[in-house]
Amino acid sequence: MEPFTGTGGHAPGGNALYYCIALAVAALLLSYLQPLFSVPKDGREPPVLSSSIPIVGHLIQFIRKGSDYLVDLERQYHQSLYVLTVGKGRIYIAASPEWAQAIHKSYRSLQFNTIVLNAMKNIFLMDEPSMKLIEHNSNGEDGTRNGILLEMHDMLGSVLAPGRHLDDLNHSILNEVLPDVNKLARNGPQHIQLWWWIRHHFSIASITAIWGPKNPFMLHSDIEPLFWDFEAAMLPLSMAPLPWLFVRKGHLARKRIFDAWEEYMQNSGYDEPGVSQLVKNRVALNMEKYGFTKRMHAYGEVSMVFGAISNTVPTAFWLISYIFSDPNILAEIRQEVDACISTPTSGETKRILNATKLRTSCHLFTSALRETLRIAGGVNITRQVSEDVTVTNSAGESYLLKKDAMVQIASNVIHQRELWGSDAHEFNARRFMQNEKQQADSTSTKIPDPAAPYRDAQGKVVSAAFRSFGGGNNVCPGRHFAQTEILGLAALFVAGFEIEGVRTPGRYQMPPTEALKSSLAVIKPGRDVDVKIRRRAGFEDVEWGFKM
């Protein structure tokens, strides 16, 4: 949609004329105000990219285009590290693997937890006593790992590392989604909206496996859809004054979700059978060790819900979509997945998928997952500069980054750079095959790491090129968890079903992406996909199960 179009979309006239006049007046006023907001230039800093609209031009473009604005700047300027000014603030943009690696190496001065503090205060509305607890030693200022944020990170890394706790959690999630999958097309072909089906059932299965059977998603039918309204409004809620007025839909969704999660805490839902070790450890740390109230712990748990489903759910949708949109890739991945299915005895309808083998033996399947994340999962990584620091890349180039500025690693730009080849803008399920085979050869006793550095077709490591799980000191601790649950759900569809579009009989057509892409989460589809799903020949009566 073009901005500033008038009623009926005609050339300037009526309302459109007033928009043009207002814009001209605003531009004139900004030209006079610009000296008040000018940012002092330092020759040691990266180059500044100017905007045609002073002061707020870059902000307007972010609002209009989302993370695609950084792609536009890359096409126009071809800069790998640069500065955008908004008001009197600086945003440094790192748009190449070399500078992403340099940023990650300077983690003591370029801090992630400062961003977390802002989110906990402005998005998750933690009260002042709770914020004081969260702020204590948040970046390891006293040289120890004592403090809620650091201890929580270490706990997550321990529980979600490959091992018994992770296997239990993954097994629980996959078992939660099985009843919904086993009902599909039981009595013949069935029409579903694929994005809605995956979003609804996979979200509830994930939350139930983590928080147990008395979680808000299970008890209240409105919470799951409201969560996605809240997720879509995260950035405006963190920035807009009077959110109850200007971001009303997101504000009301947040309030309802907070209330439901507080009810879960007040009713001690975390003490019920089926609650994960992850939640039990969070309760022990936040409430028993640090004295959080049940209300504030409830608000904090909502932040964990984002980590649990905001990226995994749309990634599962896109992986299934990419696979079924290409019959040749579907056939090859299906052959890999079939090798992970138990051999039934005569007359037996139960089939068991080995979730561990999906990660270790299905090289094309796991490559397709990473490629899905490269295309749809370019979540940009943000840091805050805690002190003036000079960063140096592998080519020996150095720049000064100023205290209190923001730094953003533009993963969505890095994931489209020429290092990926001439087809960088296209989905290529085989792109990470070198990675998968290399890990299988060299780590036969270990679970392959989905965040391992990218290797090109010649096997050369390209450090910091693949950023979907972050990197450096803050690489995502839940990456193994996410990989298994996504592969598990997708494997059920690959092994057990055929999918075709209702409007495109005989084939599945990829939907468009959302028009305004967020830099905070995996891209969503721009519209749902009406599909006809039927049981795969030879699997009409199968009841699926999992083992780790």
C-alpha cells in the first residue's frame, strides 16, 4: 500500500492534497529542528547513511518496510557496517559475516542482557522490586555468574543441552501433538487451513509439554489466538506512549494473557504432574531463591512463551510448505524419514518414528530445516554498547562504536549475501548438505549442532554466515530442542500424508510472506493456505508414535 494516498487513490486532491501539504510543512520544520538533534560525527565511527527526511527518516522507513528496509539499504549502498541516526541516537548495522563475528567477540562491551532488561520492564511490565532483582549483576559486572539473568541462562543451557532432560521434553511435546495428527484425514480427505492448524495445535502441544496440563492455552480457548495478537504488537507496545490507546488490540491481548498466566501461578499449576523440569527450575530460581511474587513470576513466564513458540511454530509451517511444494524434494526426504520408522509386524497399525535418527541420519531433511531458517528465520540480533569500544574484523578493519548506541546484526541481509551463491534468494534444500555430512562424519557420538558454522559447497567454513540461532556468547540455548520438535512434526506430515491446495489440485503452492516483516521473529505467511490433506497410500490406518 502506498503511503499518503487520498480517498479513492486518486492523484493529489481532496485529502491527498492535505497529506502532501502536511508532509511539506513537516519536512520544512524538521530542516529547522535538525541542528537540535544532530549527532556529533567521529571519523573513527562507521560511515553514516543519511535519510531524505531529517531526524526520523530511518524510523519512518522501518515502520513502513520492517526488516526489509535493511535489505533496501544493502542494495543501495553495499555497506557492511554503517550508522543510522534516529533523533540523537545511533544504530550501528552490521551486515556481513565478518562484522557479525567482530560484534560477537566484543560481547563484554556489546551487551544482550541490557536489551532483556528493557523488554522485561516495557513489554512484560515487571514492577520496580522485580526489576531491581533482575538488574543485579545482569551483565556479570562483579565477575561472577550470580544474578537472575545469568543464572537463568546457565540453567536453560543445562536443561536444554542434549541429554535426558531435553529428550524428556522433546518426547513430551511430540506426544502432545500426536493425537491431533492421528485424527487428520482418518475418514478420508480433509480440508484444513494449514497455517491455522499448525499454529493452533503445535502451540498448544508445546505449551502443554512445558507448563503441564493446566496451562492457560489448554484451559482458555481465547489465549492461543490472543498470544499471536500480543506477539505482533510487541514492538509498538515497547515504544508507543499510552499503549491502551494507540496499541489497543495488543494491549488488551497482553492484559488477558497476563491475567490467565497469573491464574495459573495462583492455582499452582506448576506443581501438577506433567510439568517440565524447565518450569520447575524457573520456579525454584525466581520464586524460591529470589523471592518473586507469583504475579511477577507469571509475567516472566509469558516471556518464556515467546521463546517456546514464536519461532518454532512458523518455522515448522515453512519447512512443511517448502517440502510439499517440491515433489522431488518430498520424495527424497520421505525416503530418509521412512528409514526412521519402525517395521510393523503383520496386521500392526502402530508405527514409531525415531526422533533421534531424524537429527542424525536425515541429512537432506536437516539441511532443508536450516535452509528454511536461512530464508524465513533472519531474526536480527540486537546489542547495546555499554562503553566506547573499537571492533576489528578478520580483514583488519576497525571502527569505534559509541557508548549507549544500539547495534543490530542484520541477519536477514547476511542470509542473502553473495557468499550463498547465485541462488541466495531462493530456497535450496541441499544448501547445508555439506554441513550435515561433515557433522555426521566427525561427531558420530554427538547430536549435530543446528547452529554449527556454514560450510560452502567446497567444505570451507564461513564463520558467522548463518545467524538464525544467534551466535557468540548468546547462541540460543534452545536450538537442539527446537530442531527436534520441528523435525518431528514435519516428519509426521512427510511420512503419513499427501497435501495439495484446494485451489491448486494436485500440487501445493507456497503462500506469500507477510508484507511487513519483523526483525524480532520468524516471518509469518501473508495468508493462510486452504489444503486438502489425505493419508499416504499404505499408511491409511496408521497410528503414529515417537521414541527418542
